[in-house]
Amino acid sequence: MITNCIALIPARIGSKRVRSKNILPLERHPLIAYAIHAAKTSGIFSRIIVSTNSKKIAHIAKTYGGEVPFLRPQRYAADHSPDIEWIRWTLHKLQQQGEEFEYFCILRPTSPFRTAETIQRAWKEFLLDKNVDSLRAVELCQQHPAKMWKVKGTRMVSLLKTPKRIKTPWHSTPYQVLPKIYAQNASLEIAKCTVVLKQGSISGGIIRPFVTNEYEGYDINNEKDYIYAKYLIETGYIELPTPKKFS
């Protein structure tokens, strides 16, 4: 099923926390290969475009079947560059080439355990709700914000205030009793292109949650994450697919 939806895989070079994290090897293939493989296998996307400022990453992406029709300008690839900049630039660039899309989906290479089935499930949920601007992957938070603090000098105050009707402060309440709070993860985001081009946002004002299962939303952002990802594979808890090489 090919739709009017484009996959965007951001893979800039220059990460500070983990060097070249988008092409870190995992089970004999670079991380970006698994994002491209999941996108291709899902059968959803008209095009699968990798957005990078690196010729090296561009070559690797093409090897695994990703498209790199142009390199991302360095001004949109700095440490503090927001996603809206490179996404808007990419959509405008495609428009200049005579191509327009109704939807886009962000698939970050640092979530190697996201599968084609994950994407298909998210796409179905997104299409169910015609009034939403976007859908974003989330999971139940492991560190509840009710147990977090703001420190001011030698004093601290709770990040979240406990409602007056509740006698026991939230910071002293078991996790299971606290309100359910979800944290976004890096698995995927789907949105209408008009949200970027007309609203200047990648999510818009009406956002549908997509709750990921188990390790679908696992994100490799530091050395500890990388070590644990390898452990999950080595122990057989997670089995990765074999991405196909095209050249």
C-alpha cells in the first residue's frame, strides 16, 4: 500500500553524546539501516528520504535503499537546530522539484526496535481520526514527574503540586497510585504537511497519542543505551531483522 505519505529519516553528523550515533553498528548493520528497512517493509511510504549533512551517511543510507536527493544545509544541522527547520526546508525543496505530499512521518535511526508493524499500527490509528494534526509515539513514564523537584539554593519544591483534596503528597505516594503520565519517545511521529507549511509546527495543536509496546520506543542516546541495546540482542530478548543492501 503506497500512500501520499513521505518517510523522513533525520541523520545529521555531529552528535555530541554518542559520536556518529546514527550509524553505530548493531548486529552487523548501522542503526540507520533498521529505520530504512522498517519504512520499506511497512509498505506505507511514497518515498523514504534520509535528511543528512554528511556524504558518508548519505552513501550508507543509499546502500540500504534510502533516498538522499540533497544534503541538508549545515545551518539546519547544528546541535540546537529544531526539527521544524530541516523538515520545512525539505518539504520546500521537494515542492521546488514538483513533488508535494499530504503527510510525513519522522523515523529516527536511534530507535532500532521500531518495526514495520509498529509503523503500520500507528498509520492506521492516525487515519482513524480525521481531526488530528499529528500523532506522536509515547510510553508510560518510568520516572514520574510527581517525584521530581526544583532546587532553589538550599531548598527544593515539588515539580508538580499535589491537589488539595489529596492528603498524602504525591512525592510520597506509590507510583501505581499516581495519575498516568506519558513521555514521548523517538519511535515515530506522523503529521499533515500543512501543519509545517502553514502552522510552522511539526505537531500542530491537536495531537493523537500512539502508545508503543515494550521496546518499540527504545532510544539510543548515550553509551549506556547502546550497551543495553546490544545486551537485549545478545540475550535473545530482541531479534533484529536483516536489512537488505542495494549496492
